[in-house]
Amino acid sequence: MEFKCINSSGKRKITWPGKINNIRGSKGNYEMEVTARGCFYHVIFGSHAYGNYVCVPNWNVGCELADYTDLFWNTERLSRIINNQDAITIATAVREVSQILNG
């Protein structure tokens, strides 16, 4: 599945494609492989007793998420740990997959 990432900064708008493969999981916990900009992310996301989370073990990344569709907040949380473009890629992939799983 392909998706589009967008980084808007003032009047500048940068876009890049991403691809999601091997989506699996159930009961609120999911796993997928994401590629974009020459990078590979093994993304695990789901829900727990107090909210939502995302982990990217091959990047040593993990944090809380808001609703899966909240691109702004989720990108902000991830960008505290990794660069903004990688954060946008992961948050966008989570949003896209959640819309398929919940739609």
C-alpha cells in the first residue's frame, strides 16, 4: 500500500512517497513494515489500558500516541525522539493503516 507524506513549513511544502507492507495483528495491536526515503521502519502500534502507543524497534523508538488519526500530535511526540521527516512518515503510516483497519 502506498501513501503520501507531507511536511508543511510556512509556505514550503515537501512531499515524499511511502509504502506499507505486511500489515498484521488483531485486537488493537498491529505490526507493519514501512519504507520511505530509503529508510525501513518496523512499526508496532496499538492500544493499552491508558491509551495508544507506537514502537519502532529497529530505530530504538517508542512513545505514546493520541488517536491514530491525529497526525499533528503523533508527529510531535515522535519528533522528540527522531527527526521530523521520519516522525511524519511513521505517524502518516499509522494513520493510513488505522483508517483501513477501522474503516
